[in-house]
Amino acid sequence: MYSAIYKRSNQYLISGLLIVAATLISQLSINHIGYQGVALIYLLVVSISAMLFDIFPVLISALVSATLLNFLFIKPLYTFKIISTEDALMFFMYLILALVNTVLTYKIRDYNSKKRDEEEKTKTIDLYNILLNSLSHELRTPIATIIGSIDTIQDQQAKLAETHKQELYNEISIASSRLNRQVENLLNMSRLEAGILKPSFDWFDINESIFNVLKQNQEHAANHHLVFTPQKNLDLVWTDGGFLETILQNLIYNALQHTPQHTTILIEVRLEGQFLEIRVSDNGIGFPKDSIPFAFDKFYKLNNQTTGGTGLGLSIAKGFTEALAGTISLENKKTGGALFTVKIPSKTLAIKDFQHE
């Protein structure tokens, strides 16, 4: 893992510098620690290198340190001769320990790296299996509705009453909207993962943006109460309007999908210092406490969740918020229900002032 951070040439250089540093420290302290202590210092340096670098720079580091130990610290000094049997044994023990330590540390690190890769791969496969299972329902259902309605209209056009035809057209419209929403979520998630989100800032009417999102959700809000009071002092906001609507769309649609019928969903917007704050709350049952930390995770769905969805909406809202350098949080209200708070660095301008610019 760490070796990928350093280029091979840099690994050799850093290993060499560590050996030089160890040598200087050993020279200064040789009278106190003896060459046995020097051997331990070199062994520590080799161990550190083994944890950070590829095996070849570390092997060279082990061999160079052994050579320096012999040449500079084992008597007779400045020669490669070893007279004492004890010194010779010490030297070869150091060399063997350094080499074994190098290989074992590298092997353990390599094993852990492969194990992490396998776990990550397994986790990714599991996540995408969840996505595919969700999509098998989320995409198949509206497609089946559209095909079934069109077949009914075509086969029984002469027999169908006008009101029945209109009902079928409405079903096609709702199913198409649902299908389009899922495709948009997949495209947005692809953009987030690819890191190609680039906001285009301009002055946007925040009230108009919110009303646009509410209009898009009218069909889904038939059994809910959407409440929003426009803020007169927040006419224009310096932000990316498309990003902002995507955030709102996913938060509001999430609330509509996962709250009981007749729930009130409240949208509030205000300027807090240099931040635009948007709050989307409801008076439903809220989130289980142990689920709140994972609510924005990709593909995450509550265990007791009975409604559809791919588990992408909240993670997309979080991704687009962060693309605007903002933050998003979730908490349960004391009075019941969930509260999402989005804070985005921004500035505002009244329309009358904008007209004079």
C-alpha cells in the first residue's frame, strides 16, 4: 500500500538516507551502545524500510547496513576482516535477521494488501449485487407498467372508455417519471464516482428552484403535505442551480417514499452568515438511531424498509452538496420525524439589486 506512494527511485533514495542517518547516530553513540546497539539501530531502519518500500530497495538496505556495520563498527575498523569468533557470529546473525525480517515483513504486508483487495472486491461485488437486485425491481416495474398500458390501449382502443384511457396515460406518465428518476440517479452516481462534477456558478432564484422541485414531485405527494414558504430576502443565490435542485429532489423524494401517508414535509431556507441553509424535515417516525451514521452510504437501505429504491438518493444528495463545498447532516427531531440540514457557502442578492448590476 505504502510502496505505491513512492516511486522506485525515491525508495532507494529514502532507504539510503535512513541508513546514513542511522550511521551518523551510531557514530555519535558508539562509545555508549557498542556495535551490538548499532546492529539494533540498523535492524530498526531495515524494518521501517520493509514496512514502507518494495523488497529490492529493502534488501539492498539490509546488505549495505551489514557492510557498514562490519566496516565502521566491528574491529579491526575500516576493514572487512572479522577476527573474533563472537564478532563474526554477531555479524552473520545480524545479516540473517535483517534479510529474514525483510522478506517476512514484505510477505506479511503483501498478504495483508491482497486480503484487503479481496475484501474490497467482495464488498464492491456485494454492493453492486444490491444495486442490481434493486434495479431489477425499480426498472422492471415501470417498464412493465408502460408496456402493459400501451398494449391495453392498442388492443382495446375501440372498447376503452375515455376515462379509462386517461388512467392508462397517467400510469404511463408516472412510470416514465419513475424510470427517468432511476436513470438520472445512476448517471449522477457515475459522475460522482468519476469525480467529474464541476459546478457552474451563477445567480439563481432559490424560491423558483424549490418550487420547480415541488412541482416535479406533485404526483408522488398526493398523500403527503409539502409545505414551503418563500423567503423574500433570499431571491437570488450564487450557486449551481442544477446541483441545488438535484440535492432538493433527492431529499424530498426520499421523504415522500419513506414516510407514512399524510405526513407533512417542510422545506425551509435561510441565510446563516455566509452559508445558505436548507432544511427538509417531516413529522414521520424518523430514522433508527443506529442507522443515522450510514444513511448517506451508497446503496444503504433500512432493514425494515418496504418501499422501493436503490439506496442512491441520499448518497447523491451528499455528493452534490460536497461538490458545492457544503455539508449535509441528518438527525431525528425531538417532536418526531427526520431533519436533513444542508449548508452551502453562498451569497445572496435581492432581484431589485440584481436588476441594477
